[in-house]
Amino acid sequence: MAGSGLAQAKRPLSTLATEQPAISEEADFAGQSILMNTSTSSHSSSALGADLPATLCYLNGDYTALRDAKISVLDRGFIFGDGVYEVVPVYAGEPFRFAQHMARLDRSLAELRINNPLTHVEWREVAQKLVTDFTREAGTTTPPDQLIYIQVTRGVALRDHVMTSGVAPTIFVMTNIMKPVPAAQRSSGVACVSADDFRWEKAHIKSTSLLGAVFSRQISADVGAMETVMFRGGYLSEAAASNVWVVKDGCVLGTPKDHLVLEGIRYGLIEELCRAAGLGFELRRISRAEVIAADELLLSSATKEILPITLLDGLAVGSGQPGPVYAKLYAGYQGAKSIPTP
Ligand SMILES: Cc1ncc(COP(=O)(O)O)c(C=O)c1O
């Protein structure tokens, strides 16, 4: 089945809704957006490391320049992808929905049988220090929107598949600028392609084992599309790095919160926004036919917030333009950003 998904996605898109530069967690962290401070640094840098920014990060209890942060080659995150992560948006210097991210981090860690090495208060202290430092380095009075990246791995041990116990988890946190979605994508929507969901059946864990997501995202990248909308057994699951929402007759439909999808932090937020806007909200299995017949399709993630899909596999979604439900939810989302959350 995976092969058919790839073949399907390889079809060239006749027209793209608009140009599709990737706005994804990966792009935000790997792209050019990190504040580069290559001017002076007292830290030693390898030839490669010298190209990395000096932005402050946190590694195992120490604050250090990102370019100088190092872990062991035997870290189980490196060897097995044996770790979990979180990406928390920061608006006006305040982590958004931090408590929900902490709750999801706890759930992911519990699945891996790793004890959370920090309390929620300690996580917030680390995050706040990095956000404050980043803001100071940016030299602006208004804090730039940021993305905090948190990663916890099982730690360093001799290579053995079994879940080694008694090792100290590796803790890493960095922050980076959050680039807004380009205005053209907001106004015209984005093109996506579909593919079979060939990932594993523990998609609810925000795991650093992301090779399935990398393959999935590349299917859309290869044809210049924004995301890959995945189906498992003929039913919608999610996209490579986003949740997917179907709008039909004024109701927002999402996939159930089970082991087949990551419960994005926007699940709860979208439900709240629907309630406030008088829209229906339902989580249930959604067939491919229902996705194709949708009035509107939406993506959600920390970086995309809520984003309309206007082209799927080269075919217009609904009217082919961002719809009224998107407009309401997006407006609600912007309002929610300024409401303080725990
Ligand atoms: C597979 C997957 N689904 C959904 C999401 C959306 O989650 P959130 O809204 O918490 O960013 C992400 C975000 O990275 C993801 O990787």
C-alpha cells in the first residue's frame, strides 16, 4: 500500500494554490531563521560548528552556545531515536499553552518509561530564560515570536535495544524565531498531496524517531506541495507534521485521539474555538470520500496555527479558496494568542 501512496503523490500538480515554501517545524529549526551571532564568541568551535549560531541553549543542566552543545555518540537518541520532543510556540515572550505541552511531554515520556527529569516549573524556568536571552540578543523591544524545542532522550548507554534503566536522561532545549506563514499562503491556501500512512502504530507518541514523517513529508516536498495528507486503511489519519481537519456543513471533523495520530495541542484549542464560534465539532473516523467532498480542509500545527488546504492532489478543495470556517477559526486563534495560558 505504501508504494501506491508514493506513486499517487508523484503525480505532478498542475497548479499549485500558491508557491509552497515549507513552513514546518523542521524548516524553522534547520533553516536560516536562527539568529546568527557569529561575531564574537569565547567558546571553542569546530570548523563545522563555527557556522552554527551562538544562540543560548540548555543541555543537561548547563546553558551554552548552540554551536558548542555536544552529546555522546552513544546517546540513545542518536543510536535509536529513543527520545521524545515538544515544540512550543511563544507569543509576546509568553509560551503558548505551555501546560498542555507539559502534559503531552509527560504522556510521551510515560510511554517510553522515562521519568520526567524536570518538574513543570523547572521546564518553564529553562524555557523562559532562553526566550528572554533570545529576545535580548534580537535587540528588539517587542519579543519576536519564537518556537521552543524540547528534547528528552533515554540517555547514554552501551548499545542495547532493551530500554536501559538507571541512566540519566539527556535534556536539551533551544529556542528559535518563528517565521509567520507567508501572506500569500494565508490568502490563497496551500496545496497538499495524499499518501498512505506507512508510519508505525504509535503515532500518539511525540517521538524523535521521525523517519516515517521524513519520508511522508518528502512526498509533498518532491512536488512542491506544503504537506502530505495521510490515509490508513482508507481513513484519514493526519499529515506528516500537522493534524488535518475536515469542514462539512458548518461542522469541523477531526480524527479520534488514539494511537494512530499525534494529539496536536491545537485539538483542544480548535474545539474551544468551534464552541465559541457556534460551529459543530466532532472526532470520528473520516473516509477518503468525505475528505474529497469536504467544504474546507484545514491543517493545524504549532507553526502553521490553522492553515487552509485549497488544493489536494491537484484538485480544488470546496470552492478552491479559503472558506468561512477557516476565517472564523483563524480569527479566533489570533485572539487566543493574547489570552494568558498556564
Ligand atoms: C505528526 C504530527 N501531527 C500533528 C502535529 C501537530 O501538533 P501541534 O498542534 O502540537 O503542533 C504535529 C506537529 O509537529 C505532528 O508532527
